[in-house]
Amino acid sequence: MTDDPPPVAVHPPVLYGGAFLLAVALEWLAPLGPHVAWPDGLRHGAASMLLVFGCCFAAWAAWLFHRAGTGIPTWQAARRLVMRGPYAISRNPMYLGVSAAYAGLALALANVWALLLLVPVLIVMDRLVIAREEPYLAARFGQPYRDYLARVRRWL
């Protein structure tokens, strides 16, 4: 097994962080927030649930990777195939968790731009990160990974 990392086009922390920083700048330059009705109780409740779920789900998935001794950042090689815990219901629980936390933070800050930018972020994640990781993982782990692909959905 080589130490080659997956051939992703962009690293997820850069993508999510860059999109959120762009959203903050856009909200400052061309605010959309005052034009959208945000019922505070609903917004804060949804934001809290998304943030807590997202952070816990991603942390659980990262902890399992750490425990298995496999690389978490996309610039590190995958060393072990993890298929239990949150990986039993999503092939990408860290990405799912970060996406939920991103949406929760956007809601908490009432940043419409961040919510709008989440759509292209998810498309880039799907096409330029996950779609490039999957053949890499199939080549690395063979039939057990191909069976996992058939059994567990990409997101949910």
C-alpha cells in the first residue's frame, strides 16, 4: 500500500472555509439578510440542532478514523476502511456533519449568502472530492469497498 493521498481537486476545509468567508464578505457588501424574514425562535432552534448534530456526527466519524489509524485530512493516505458507526449510514459522515454545521452557522448568523453558497459547495464536494475519492478507495481496498459502495449511500 502506497502513501499516495486521494486525488481530490480541493481540500474540504479550504472549500467550506473559503465559501463561508466569501459569504461573510458578500453579506457585508450586498446584504440579503434584511430582505428575508427570519423568525428568531425557529432560526435559532434549527441553527442549534444543525450545529450540534453536525459537529457531533463529524467528530464521531473523525474519532473512528483516528482510532483505526487512517488519515483524516484528504492530503493523507487512507490506511484502513472504516464501515461502522456513522459510516454504516453514510459513506461521508464527516462531510455530512461539516455541511450540517455550516448550515447551522449560516442560520445562526442569518447569512443568506452562506446558505446560497452551500449549494455549489455540495456540488463541488460531490463531483471534485467524493467522486475522486471513491475510485481511489476502490483501488486501495478492493471488493470490501465495492460491497460497501453497494450497501451504503453516499450522503444519507
